[in-house]
Amino acid sequence: MLLAADKLTLGFGTSEPLLRDATLALAPGGRLLVCGATGSGKTTLMMTLAGVIPQITPIARYEGRVALNGEDVATLLRDALFSRVGYVAQSAEDQLWDLSVEDIIAFPLENRATPRDEVRARVRYLMEDLELTELAGRRVLTLSGGERRMVVLAAALASRPELLVLDEPTTGLDPAARERLCRALEQAAEHVSGVVIAEQDPAHLAPVTQSLALIAEGTLSAVTPLAPALDDAALWTRAGLLPPRKPSGLRPAVTPGRELLRVRGLQTRLARASGKPVLDGLDLTLRAGEVLGVIGRNGAGKTTLMKSVLGLMPVAAGEIALDGQAAQGWTTARRARHIAYVPQSMRQILFHMTAAEEVAFARSMGEGHEDTETVLARYGLGGQGETNPFALSARQQGQLGLACAEASGAAIAIVDEPLLARDLAGRALLETFLGRMTSQGRAVMLISHDLELVDDVATRLALVGEGHIPYDGPVGEGWQSRAFAALGWPAPYGTARESAA
Amino acid sequence: MSRLHDLNFFVKLGTAFALMIVAWLAPDWRWGIPFAALVLALLWVTRVPKLGGYLKGAGLLTLMVIVSWMINLLLQGIAPLDALAIAAKMAARLVATTALFYFVMETSTPGAILAACSAARLPAVATLVLSLLFGIIPMLRDEFERIADAQRARGMEIDDVSFLKKLRFALARGVPLLVQAIRTAHAISFSLTLYGFDLSRKRTTWRDVGLMVEPRMTWKDPIR
């Protein structure tokens, strides 16, 4: 066996281990997908299979054995182990620092004293293969989340590992980047003997994986063929996940209210290498009661749009009106009293000592009046009021973001790639948030690469591309529009969903 | 970005040391102040990033140096004009020194430093220390600014307020900055281990390193 895990029990010092008696085996050439809800133990299992636990990150309870080609990963020399295993962490930031794209990809080779010409050839090959040449010379910390992930993947492939372990690699990737990832994994088959991937949504990686194991309630299931499992909705629901081929539901129907945001002729100072502004003549409106799904390629300008509206990025021309008032001259702080911002990584915007203080601060900045504990409890954080926000898990920080956005009373919330919506419990929290916002005459701008999520919850679709919005209208029609077709992305839920719309 | 930014890190470092010695050998303020001004002008001409922020800090430093030296010298009974001349000389030295190393720090990415050290076949530990020493400050400064943006984005008015409030809000950035600093240290340590950094092994580099350090890979002559 290439990889064998035998009766793994893993825990962090609490009474119940996170994972009990997990056993799996991967033969050479195997491609295994491990799925489970947030917090189920996927990341811990991936770190253990890669040898990161216990070699780099020891944990309180580590029982059982993981063997790579028969050798115990816990006792192999680190350098020998990690030259045979490529690992992409769930949070790509955890393995990046302020180096350029080429530096990161070359790093494993340079550290192992690979000759310069060989390093250059390998870096070139990987950058071309993963279509990263446009990013040459960029510092990785200035890249988008999706771009960073592709760079880390290239670094993992650089030393031609025997085993590749990827923890939620499609997070933040647009559909085209996901296809590039799948292509890269197919091509890597020449050198990489086995691949283990943890994901919440199996559909994206189904073309490059053969078998499936599910984690639920601390137990890893037996490995089964993936293809038939995709149609077994009950299987996924039991694991706390959204079924990958769930039937279409009815889209929410709304009658939009008054105009909360109007953007006209927006042109940014930030320009592309060609000199063309990232946003050029962009028009957009948002009305009360709407959930506007904003989609577009990685780097299309979605984040620039959000930052321009918030006043975090200088604007060369155009008008921005909030609640009917011209807001171009407003400071970011004044705009933020009308717009609550929930980024993908909440760590970026937390700065108080307790979760309750974060919510109280949000309330004090706007017109909210609900008491802190009620809001926290609504978003699954009851009893966590005195917890330091940085001690919360990434999932809980996302929940805190929703709580703060609601507590602020801001008329608009911009939610950027809500990762918590990828399992059943998280999706329920997001739907609670969207329902409360829209029912109170507020509106949400939802920026996401998860087209199924946008299809499920958005009441209107805006597609950002070529510096403006080539499509703005009903969601169902959007998937069949010329602008969407130009992206070359598959429509969410396929044709069945389109006809249901 | 000036071509000077791509100079080999050790050339920049050596030049900075040499010019710093000149600044410290200046006999009095008549030489020291013009030399410091010349160094600042050099920073402006070479378009060193975020020069405005540096100048604010340098202004504060100058003020503090002059005030503290004036108090010290006046207490020793030196005439005010003589005391001012000495204080100005000391301030000029410090401004020139900090400006020179600001140039080195701002224009040398950790990647370029790693490359220069690797090409010089320095021991891995020296490579690591130099990269982190000159790389971590801009990284934390960028993080500080990003947190300020986050405060603004949550409705905190930190620009159009009194100095004391600005100071209080700046202090509020300390907690996330500390958390981020720890995370950065962890990420560096994690990536060093994962990617095979070994103190006993000399590294290679993908960059072409000579008087200049190749800043990026180009695709003029693609391999495939």
C-alpha cells in the first residue's frame, strides 16, 4: 500500500477524541476524496496522513499508525518525509510568507540544493501548466485567496511527491481555476502516485477522484466508490453535508423596495498592466429586500468593487449613493455605518478582546438595538460571549461576522465568499442571516464562486467582467446569458436546474 | 520601481554602511544636515515606497533627538546655540542612517535577500536571519495598515479625529497585530519545515544573481 492508516485515534486533550479508530488504505494510483462537515476532523486527518501531525504539530492524543510505503510517518526523518509528501493546508496562508510567486514554488527545490537550471525549468513548467505566468514577480501576500491556493499547489507539486494531500483545495477558486486544478491533478499522475483530498463539496473533484470516505461523529467510514455515492442524498445528509446532486428548489421571490445603493460610471484608479482601469464605467444598484449574487473570474474586480464602494480604494470617476445620499465624499467609517462587511477571513477585521465586545462595537457603529447574547445565540455562539474572538475557530469567526453584521443594523451587508455555507449547519445559519436581513428591508451583496449557493439564495445576479457588469438580472436567466457563456463555466446544477427556474 | 531596487542586497547593504560612516564622520551640522537632505532626496528620486510614512517617522525622530540633546546639553551648562548645533548634528546622523537602511529594507524583498545569500553560498542560518531581519518589518507594517482599513470598514472613524483618539485606535490594532505576528512566525516556521529548509545545507536559487538580482521570471524564451 502507498498509504495506510491503521486505527487512528486523534484528539486535542478534550475528553472525546476528534476521530476514533480511523482506518484507510490507498493503493498506488489511488485518488481518495474525504468529505465531512466543518469541524468533523477532516483537517486533522489530512495533517496526520501527510505526517504534519505529529512531525510538525504534535497533538495531545495520537494513537495508531500511518505508513507511507510501509514506513511509519511519525518516525521518518522530516526532510525525507516531506520530500515524498506534498501538502496543501486548508488555510493556504499557513504555509506562505512574504515571498514572490516564483520563490514559493522554487522554495522546496532551492532548500534541497537542486541545481539552478533544474529549479528554473520546474518552476516554469508548473507556472505554465497551472496558468500562473501572469502572476510572475507578484508577492504572494498580494494575491487573492484562489490565486494563493494555486501557488501553494504548485509548490506542493514542485518536488514531485509520491503522495499529495490537499485540504479543501477548491476553496476560493472560480470554476475555471477548479478545472485547472483538476487538469493539474490528472497531469501529476505521471509522478504522483497517490492523492488524498478533503472537501465538503465532492462534485468539483469527482472527475479526478475514484473513491470516497465520509467523516461524521468522529468516525471515518469505509472507503467506497465515489460515482454511485454522488446520487445518494441520504448519505450526504447523514454526514451533515449538502447533497452534491440535490434537486432544485424554488428561488426566493422578492419585490425589491427602495434603492439602498446606487453606483454609476464607477472608474477605479487601480489599473491593470495594460493601463485599463480594473473597473471602468460600472453601474450597479441594490434595493431593499434583495440578495444580490456577485460572480466573476478570480481577479475580475469583485473585491475592487467592494473596496471602492466601502471607500477603501480610490475612485477616479463615478457616483456612489447610499440610501439616496451622494457618498463619494464620505469617509470609509461613515460608509461603513450603512454597509456591514463580512470578509472571507474574519480575522482581518476583529480587534476586540471578547466576542460580546465585537457585537457591542458593531451595534454602537450603527442603528442596531438587539442585545448581544440574543444575537450571538442566533448564530450558534450562545455562551461564547466572553471568548476571545481569535480563540474561536474559523467557522465560529464566520458566525461572529454574521452576528456583527446583523447587530450593526446597517442597511447593506457585503458577504465575501461565506465558507461556512458549505455544510448543512452553516447553510442554515447563512439562510437565517439572509432571511432576517431581507425581511427587515435590508439587502445583502453576496460575493461567491459557489454558483450553487448563489443559485439557491440570490434574488438577482450580477456578473463582473471586463471592468463592468455585462449581466445584471434574474438569476435563472443569468446562467443562460451570453456573458455567463463567455466565462466557459458550467451552470450550477446543470440543465435540470435551469429548467426548474 | 527604480532599477536600483534590483541591486544585489549585499551591494545595497555595503553602500548603506559606507554612506552611514560618511554621515557619522561629518564634522558638524553644516555638513551633516545637507548630507542627510541628500540621502532623503536619493530616496525620493529612486521612488522608495511609502516614503511619506517614513518622513513622518523621521520628523518625529528628529524632534525627539533635538529636544533630548538640548535638555541634556543645557543642563550641562552649554550655550543654547552651541547645544542646538550639536543636537542638529546628532539628528542629521540618525536621519541619514535610518534613511539609508530604510532604502535597503523597503527595496529588498525577502526573496531577493534569500537569493543573494544563497548565491553567495552563505550558511543557511545567516540566510534566514538576514531575510527575516529585513523582511519582517515591512510585513508587519503592511499588516498594521490592513488592520487600520479593517477598523475603518467597521465604522471606526480613525482619520478625522483628534490625535489622542487616533493614538487610542492605533493601540487597538495591537491585539490583531500581535495575533498576526504570531501567525506569520508560525507560517514561516511551518513552511521552512515542510519545504525542507535545513540549517546544515546550503541553498540554491532560481534567480540570476550578480550585481543585480533578477526580480521575476520572464517568458521570452519559454521552455515548452
